[in-house]
Amino acid sequence: MARRLKLSRELRKGARSPRLRYLLLTTGAAFLAERLAHTAITQGWRFASGKEPPRNPERPEVSWVTALGWTAATALVVGLAGLSARRGAAVGWKRVTGRRIPA
């Protein structure tokens, strides 16, 4: 019981750390943005091609054009969404706290 209480205190103390809060903020923002971007690119693919996007572009029955197109589109959109979310979270952190982002 005492060990659990000590661990609980350590976790609460760590949660007050600006660095940990910043990491949680940026990770959460990036995760949410990337999930939304993946959903958007999937819907866009369906609309543009009239077909389902490849579930696994590595499979031999998926053509090279389809595999490369899906991979490039997904990487670009999801990567940009994650970067934008992390940078936005960093700007928000500085605006709300008035301090630089923790190193």
C-alpha cells in the first residue's frame, strides 16, 4: 500500500512538470490531427477514384501506381497534419504560459 502511494505521489509530481505537460499536449494534438488527416485522405481517395484505398500497398495484387500514389498522398497529408498540430501546440503553449517551450 505504501509503495502504491509513493508511486502515485511521484506520478502526480511528474505530471506537474512543464516538460511532461508540453509533451502530452503536443503528442495529443499530433495524434488527433493525424487521425483526422488519415480519415480525410481515405474519404478523398474514395471520392476521387471511386474505389477503396489499398489496405496494404505491399500486396502483389495492388498495382505499383496505386501503391505509390496512396503511400505518397498519405505520407504527405498525415505528416503535414502532425507537424502543423505540434507547431500549433508550441505556439499555444508559449501564448498561454508566457514561457518558452521546455527543452
